[in-house]
Amino acid sequence: MAEAHAFGRYKVTGTLGAGGMGEVYAAVDEVLGREVAVKTLRGKHTGLAARLLDDRFRQEARAIAALAHPGIVQVFDIDLTAEPPYIVMERVAGPSLKERLASGPLEIHELRALGIQIARALVAAHAAGIVHRDVKPANILAATGGAWKLADFGVAHVPDSAITMTGQFVGSPAYAPPEALIRGQTGPAGDIYGLGATMYEAAAGRWPRADATSGALLGPVPPLRQLAPHIPLEVADAIDRAVSVEPEARPSASDLADALAGASSQPGAVVMPAASVPGMTVLGLPSGPLSVAARRRVPWKPIAIAIGVVLLIGTVAAISSRSPNSAPVSSPAPGDKPVDTPADKPPEEPQPPGELRVITPEIATKDRRAGKDWNKLVDKLHDGKLGEATKKLSEFERKWGESEESKSLRAQLGAMPASHDDDD
């Protein structure tokens, strides 16, 4: 098609690109003086192809015209009687998320913002009975101020639509749910899968599936943190649920938005009301973007996650529960006079629940030393070197004493299969 110079009052200033069905032009509304995007049908078609394309074009116009949401590209005008028919839409600064990801994965705060905004856009669409069916990076546009907008409803399913035949697949295989690939089923859960797959790629820098074979396309997606261990657990869990194989296991758009919003705004978990050990505050960090140092210490193996949480809590509890004058391991021999008996020293007043105890220089120094020893153990766990971790645990207990938690950890390590610490 030769480039048009105007569509009614909309003067063309350039070409923005080609969508699934038509050309997209940059234009200016000569009446209101605002920049817009004008989408038209592409080329000449005959027979069934012409009817399907024309019907889908009209369907897209109706679908997005019915939706007024900040996360969806807005429709300003429609002329379906013109030749060619066209839709006048909000012009979004761009680039698309696909273009943005060419320079690397999103930062965590960008990832959350993307997920929350597009999930809320899907809430509006689904409430109107509209299923997008092609949520993917190329159809998400970056607007000003860190906003994201969902575009291209050309293959959307709208109420009472008879365009798509039963069992006909529409969409993009890399972001399509198994039920769409196998049976051509369409529903809101498919949009959630598309958004989950998009977020997965935005976090890990690669598609959720390793290749385009049927087994890879239809099978489960590897847990996100296997590829992107720096992603906070709450965010990774929300994305993993969104790409579940079974549609009923996926959250609704509203639930997904709430989960991501909660993960981005919740304060970090509080380990216990006592002194935190420097270098051991992973559970107490805010759930915002992690620092480089914190990312390095996030466990990438499931056993490391479990062990790290158990021993971290146990170590803080063990160290913080000791008084400044107590030795690391104190077990008076029979007949010996206990140290600090009630006759020698009045008992310390109990600390009210929920209050932090006073941190003396002695305690702080002890906590720092224990924290350094502990981090050596954590590093081995994170690297999957369970044999070396066991040695570090023994050294830690000899120096700082045993606790129920360290004994539990030792039992867990003993139950693990033999590992080769030299393996990558």
C-alpha cells in the first residue's frame, strides 16, 4: 500500500510499523492538534481472508473502544466506512517491551510495575468479557513516566463473536498456554499465561520454554529462580503460578496484580525481636530491588533455600538469646558453682514481647564475628557444596555452640545425597 497522506482530519507524518493485520502510521489530529496513531488494514485481500481480516479489524475497534483503562491503548476515533477503514488511537511513546528487552532483563521494580499494570488492564478487559489472546512483549508498549500499555486487540475474543472457529489456535506459540496449543481453547486464564510468560522473559532474559518443540511448548516451565535467582520469592512465585500448565492453577488477573503489588510494597519479614547479625539480614530486607551483594547471596537450589532459612533463624535466635557474659558453650560440671547465680547477681528483667533488647558493644562484636562465620557456611550452601557446608557447620558449632536448629540442619545435611563439591 502506498503511504497515505491523510485519513480525514488526521495528517500522516510517518510510518510506525506493521501490526498483525495492518499498517500503523504516525499522524496529527489537525483539529485538536494532538499526535495520534492511525491503524489501517494492510494490502488487498479477497474471499474468506478479506472477510476474516475485515471482521477482526472491526472487532478490534469495538473491543478497545469499549475499554477505558490507563493500561490499555485508548481509541479516539473509528471510520469503518472509509477505504481503507481505520482506527485512530492514542500514540504511545514506545518502545515496545520486545524492543526494550533487546538490551537486557528488567530491573525488579520495573518487572513488578509491568506486571501490576498489565494485570490490571486485563482485569478491565476480562470484566467486559474480552480476552486478548495474544499478550506478549511486542504488544506491550512503554509510555511516559514508567507506565506500560497493552495494545493490539486484533485477535481478541469479544462477547458474541463468531469469527474464530472452535479449536482454531490464535496467538503466538511462545507465549500461548498449553490448552490453546492443544485444543484452541480461549479464556482469561490464557491471558494470564501470556502475561506470566512475558514477565518470565523480562526477568530471566529468555523464553520460558527452552525451544519450540512440542514437548517444550506443552510441558511445565522451569521455576523462574532457577534462571533468575535474584528475583524475590514472592514475585517469582506469582510468575510461576501464572505459567502453570493447568488453567485452574493460575491466578486471576486481579489476584496476580494483588500478589505483585503486595510483594512490592510489603516490608521485609522480621526474623525476631532481637539483635540482627550483620550480613545475615536477608529476611529483614525490604522487598524492593535487591542490592548486588544481596542478590549474590540468594540461594539457587531448593535445599539451600530451606537450609538457609532454617539456620539463619536459628543462628540469630541462638546468638541473641545469650547474655553478654555467657560463654559460647556453657555446661557446668557436676559440683561446680554456676556462674551468675541469683545469689551473685539479680536476674535480668524479662524483655517485653515485641521489643528489641539493648545491644551492648560486647554483643555487637560477638554478633559480627558469628555473622562472618555464618556467611562462610551460607556461601557453601548457595554454591551447592554440601560437603564443605557440613565442615563449616561443625566449625561454627564448635565456636558458637549447638542449638536445636543447627542439629536439625545437620540432620538435613546428613539426609542429602552425596555431593561432589568440585562440580559446577
